[in-house]
Amino acid sequence: MRLCLAHFPSASAAFERDVCTSNLELRARRRATAAAIAFESPGPRDGRQPPLAASLPRYTQHTLSPSSQFATRTMSSLWSFVQEQPTAAAYAALAFIIWIAYKIASRPINYVKELSCVGFDPTLESGSAGRWKGKSRSELATEMSRMRKLGNLPPAFPNGWFALLESDTLAKNRVMHVAALGENFAVFRGESGEVYVLDAYCPHLGANMAVGGCVKGESLECPFHAWRFGGKDGQCVAIPYAEKVPEFAKARRWHSVEVNSFIFVWYHAQNEEPTWKLSALPQLAPSQWVYRGRSEFYISAHIQEIPENGADVAHLNAIHGPSLLAGGTLSTSGFLAGGSWARHLWTATWAAQTGPNEGHKAILSLVHEFRLFSKFAMIKMNVNAVQIGPGYVELSVDTTFGKAVILQSVTPVGPLLQRVIHRMYAAPSMPAPFANMIMLGEAIMFKRDIIVWNHKKFEDRPLLVREDKAINRYRRWYSQFYSENSPRLGKSPDGLDW
């Protein structure tokens, strides 16, 4: 016969008391056992605390996962080391912190600023700060651009090689849309790894092949009707619903080259063939120099204004003389600007090249020193900047701590909107933190120029002194990149106002 404790209240209460008592006794015995294990475990006999692992109950150790047991043993060993050799442990901790700081300082820099991020601070508008109160930087940039006088500008787009993309942004079998030079490009990398540039708009019904299009082998397939165009010549190679592909079915193919970590396109207002080639730098070959970072800026200026700074040597000590501690501002006063205790000193010469097949090049030779109290030269570097065509520069930098090269591309996104990218590669002998300091310093100095470019008017007949004669030589040299049909700001090639 089964008995139910519910029929015997007194017996039920007694049973519950016995169960509770048993649980309490079991817990007490477990605590006593744990204390005994911790007390009796082998360890130092000099009165110090036993290792962490030994102080844990055995039944707890057996229930830990292997990774947790490993972590416990590691922490126990470290704790023993700290107790036995505190001085050595302190040095080890300091070395670890320094190592972490070095790794952080050695990471390649990626410094990117949009148009409204540089030079449109309301505080720069002296006496009118209240007018801009409550406006965003983008609104301020738009308003300032509307009120700005432009001057008599040269043609909007010169002829030459221009960087559309950085090589590492375009993977195999991928297509990207790029708008630049008043054109729309479909840039894609085929199965073989080769890069091709076609006109973005399909000649069938005008779909943008870079938006939703697919790379098939070495050809680009339009997303609208699956017409397929070869990258080598732009010829249509397949129309899925047609019995025959017309020979005249063709998309415009642009001359392109991938070199020195950029993908360049050849632009000419009169569709002439390339008149010079871009050469690969041996330092950028695989397993040679080390990539140290990049910067990217958008600038509201005519493209000719940007490389003109190379010939305008007088601006160097005016804008780039104050210390880097002052940041990317035009401030020349205050402690951080350096005053007389810290200055950057520059000497430079600019010259166009006249040798065979060298007329599209110009060279800026630059010597930079950073001095303390106008006496102590702390850092010195020699820079040889080769301007190759209207929108590409190779800067070779030679410093006390090693050599580096900085590549600059200037691409007209619009008539008065330039995208400027710098990429830096350093010799393996140059310490990574020092290389990053150069890259960051270059970006800060460049921001000072951007502040001027974003607000200046182009003077087609500037008032110059004898010491400015290199500017006139530069403008004569740069004029070779314009042709009769080069588009101007007032009208686009299609006859529409920009």
C-alpha cells in the first residue's frame, strides 16, 4: 500500500526538516573539504599565499573546461612570477605596454576628409560668425561656394592620365562606377586580374552597366538586357535573345593602365591616343617597400591650382613654416604654432623638363628642416617631386631614418571639385612610427593649402614680383595639357550648363 505524506502532516514536516538538514550538512562538508584541500596543498612554506589553482576545490577544477583550466594555470604561473620577482614583472609589463604602443603607432594611416571638413569652419569667417550660427559644415560649404568669385578659369579638364581608383579597392570579378572628367566610367577587373574601363552607359538603352552589372570572364554584362561587352575592345560579344550580334554593337573603351597602386584612364578632349606612358616604380614591386598609409581629400578648386603650389615656392615658409603642433590651420601665432622656438624651414626650386619624351614632366627639388630656437636642426629631409602630366606626382623622400615615396593623384570629379589621394611606401629600414609621422605631417600640411584653395579666386593675370617668375613658367608648361576642344566651366561638351 502506498502512503501519501499529505495524509500525515506531522510526518511531512519532519521529512522536510530532515531533507533541509541533509542539504546544509552536505554544503558544510563541501566547504570543509575545500578548506582542507587548500590548506594541505603543496606550495611555498614561507607563509605566502598558495597558488591560485591550488586554492580551488578539486571538484571545481574537474568541472572546468580545458581552456579554462589552461587560463587558470597560466594566471597561477603569472601570479607566482609577480610574487617571486616583482621588479622583473614590472619591467615585463612596461615592455608589453611599449610593444602595444609601437604596434598601434605602426599601423598604416587612413586619413580621409570630405569637402566640408576642411576650411569651412564658421570661426574662419571673421566678423560674420553670427550669420553662420546653427548651420552645418555642409550648408556653410554650399553657401560659401555660391558667394565665391571664380575668376577667368582655364578649361575644366586637361588632357592626360588620371587615377580613377586605387588598385586595392577593385577585386577580381568586380565592377565599380566612377564619375570623373565629365564622364561616367565602368571600371572592372576580369577573371585574369586585368583591369578594363568602358563607358558606363550601355549603347543599347542606356543602362549604367556599373550598377548591377556582372563581370563574366573578361567582359561586362549589362543588368538591363544581359548584353555583354568585351573589356579589351568594348565589342559586344553576346545578346542572349538575338540570333546574331551586330558588328557595330560596341561600348566605348577607354585606354587604361594599372601601375603604382592606381588605375589610370587616359582622357583627351579630342580623343587622341596617349602621348606618353606611366612607368612602374621598382620600389613598389612585391616584397620591396612597405605600404605605410594613405590620405584622401576633396577640394573646391580648379585642378591647375593644386600643382601650381610646387612652383609657388614663396608660400612654403608662409603657410608651412609654423609647427605641426598648430595642426591644419593657418594660425601663425600662439605657443603651438612655434613662433621663434620651433619652425619648419623650406628651400625649393621648380623646373620644367625639356628632354626627349620628357616635356610632360616638371621637377620640384625641396629641402626641409625642422629647427628649434632657429639653431638646432632636429629633422632634415630632401624631397624630389616629379610632376608627370596634369594630375600625378611622385615624391621621393630621403630622411635621416631612411627613404620613402609618396604618390599623389589629382582627379577632377567635377570642374571645381578635385579628389586628391596620397599613398606612401617606405623602405624596410625606416621605422614604421617615423614613416607614419611623415604621412600624418604631410596630411596636416596639405590641409593648410586646402583652406586657401577652397576660398581663393583664380587670377589669370596675377600681380607677380621677380621672385615669383617660376609661377609664369609653370603656367606656360601646364597649358600644353589643354586643347582646342577642352571643355570650359560655362558649357559642357553636351551644351549644358554645369
